[in-house]
Amino acid sequence: MANTSPRALIAEDEEILALTLKKTLEKLWPELEIVSLAENGIEAVNQALKELPDIIFLDIKMPGKTGLEVAEELADEWPAEKTFPHIVFVTAYDEYAIEAFEHQAIDYVLKPISDVRINKTAQRLQAKFAEINNASGASSHNDELQNLISQLGKLSPALAPMLGNITPPATERLHMIRAAVGSQIRMIPVEDVLYFEATDKYINVVTAEQAVLIRMSLRELSAQLDPAIFWQVHRSYIVNTKQLEYANKDESGKLHLQLKGCKQKVQVSRVYAHLFKQM
């Protein structure tokens, strides 16, 4: 990062809290430029990729996408030549959330916003940027991104109770997909499925012969699948590892999976790339 005034984005769906955080930061850290306020997770991703700020304050619970989902998407989409931003999560007090953040050494701000809390965060960030300015850009980019990737994989299950993302475990595993196609109900054994793809309110069920839609969430489906065989490799994809041929990286360094009898390759999120490291 160049030795210039840092730029920040605030993603918070409660307008009063967003403005309070903005005014508090402006008072305690005048050099910090607030470039944008995003009121939901989708807008946060779009604004972050447009503005490429140095810091992003992310509310954990937002409509559209949670703070964790925003961070995961940015980890995949951030331009390789740009330094990855420092993420500060904003959260209401929750015993499990605080424990998770402390354990992973993640910066966070507690609601309600106060000068004391923001000042501590500002001091940590200022020290971090001073350190980064004395290091190489490539090194600082890589360290920040790799730290986030490592932390996200551990935070998601820890924060599930707070985010309401707990799906009760299925009493028995799913063996057959029943999908409506016109006037027919197609019966598809799960072992024939190459991968499942989340598409809005539906899941695209892809086999070597066909692709059909079923109406449910990827989270609901995941709870009914055998986790030893079906791996989530991206926020939008679950793959059948028994149908996997190989994984390879493209020229940009992104990992993709080749599945048996499938022309389309499945992208692996950086958060799940560790699943395919050489033994």
C-alpha cells in the first residue's frame, strides 16, 4: 500500500449506526477517508470492488449477504495486483462471536459504537498500516489475504448460532433427488450427481446426462448429504468427490475442478482451496 491516507468503506444496514461509526472515525482518525456507506451485503461487495478501499468495516448480520459471505466473495474477486483490505467486523455483543474473534485474533467493533472502542481499533489499524508501508506491497497483500482465508474457515461454524445458519442434522442421508421437469418427477440417485449449484432460490442439480432444478437452499441440502463424499468448495457449489477427476489452477491462480463427463469446470473458493493441497 502506498504511503497515503487510508480509505475505508462502512457496510452497515442500520443507517444510524453507520452514520455514528462514520462520525466517530472522522473525529478520532481525521486522516481516514470514508469513501462509501453500503446498506446491505450485496452493495458492500459492489462498492468494495469499485472503490478498492484499504479498510472495510463489515456488519456481521446484513440483508443480502452476511459479513462473512461478503468477506469470502471479496477474497475470491479482489484484483490480484491490489493490496487486500483489512477487514474489521462490526457486531452486537454475543458471547460466541467475541470468543471466535478473540481466538482468531480478528479486529472487531462492538455495538453500540463508542469512542473508546473505535479509538482502540483505530490505533491497531494505524500501527498495522505503518508496518505495511515499510513492507513490500506483494508481501502485505498476500499476508492479509491468507490470514482472512484461514480465519473465515474457522469463523463460519463458530458464528452459525448468531447468524441463524444452523440447520438441524438430517435424521438420515439423502439417497434420491426428486426433481419436477414439466409433468414428470425425475428420480436421480445422489451418487450420479456431479455437483450442486446454488442459483438464487433454486439448486441446479448437474449429472453427466442432465441438469435439473430443485427448490431449496444449499445449506438445507448440505445437511442431508454425506460430508465425507459431498464437499462444499465454494459459496455456490457442492461437489461429489467420487466424480472428481482433478483440480488445476488457471493463469490467474484460481483453482477449478474437472468432474467426470462434465464440460464445465467448477470454481473453488480460496476459502476451500486447502482441501486440494498435495498430500
